[in-house]
Amino acid sequence: MSFRTLLAVSGFVTTLFGGQAVAQAGAGDVTFEVPVNLTQLSANISKVAVECAVANHPSYLGQPGLGQSRDVIKGRGELGAAGGQVSGTARVTISGNWKPGATIYYECKLVGFNKQNVVWRAFHVKEPSDSPFHVSPTPEPIKGSFEWSLKEAK
């Protein structure tokens, strides 16, 4: 069985780099708002999440096994799936202690929850075609940086 997943990758990229997705919600907070539109998902996928990590150095991001630490802070925004579809905006708020003017690096990725195996995993085209996590095209992690300030971003 093969699952073909359609996804609004361009909206994800545009929103993150268009300046609308990164908003400083208050002292020590950053919020990512990511539109998600997936169709034709496996019936075993009950939730989809956008997972984001922020760090004060880009080399700290994307390292397997690197959990929450003082150097990397993570957050997740979840959306429910029904009938093989997910449509909505995932909001990920991460709190940290950053100095004004500091450069903050971020990475966000799309993951799904398989209710049958009770596991979260990233979607990928290299998964076997009968895997609930097999999607094409594969949504690449979104990476970038911004300068932290105490005033709200517009």
C-alpha cells in the first residue's frame, strides 16, 4: 500500500521566511506559527506536530540525541489528524533567556504520531512505501536565524 501525501511546503517556507512566523511574544519568548495542510495521510497518523529548536549557535541544532539543554531549547505545536487530513496552524512557543541583540538560530521540522505503534517520527520519502511516515515530497527542516529584541516583531 502506498500513501501519497500532499503538503503545502511553499506556505511553510514563505511564512517562516516572510517574517510572519517568528514573533517575539514577550520577554524571553519566541513563537513560530506554521500553516500545515496535509492530505492522504495514513489512517494510523492521528496527530502531526511542528517541532522547533532554538540555540545560540547553529552547530547545536539538528544533532541526533541532543535533548533539551541550556544551549538548545525545544518546543512542539500539535494538530489532530482526521480522515487522513490535517489543516491548521501549528503554534510553537519557546521560552528562553536571551540577551537583546543576540542572534538566535532555529530549526523546525514536521513529524507525525503513529497511533498503532505509539511513536512520533519525521515524515520522509525514504520510508518504505507502506509506512505511515512515507510522504512525497519530503518536507525539509526549515532553518534560519533572527536577532532577539525586547520589542514585539511585526
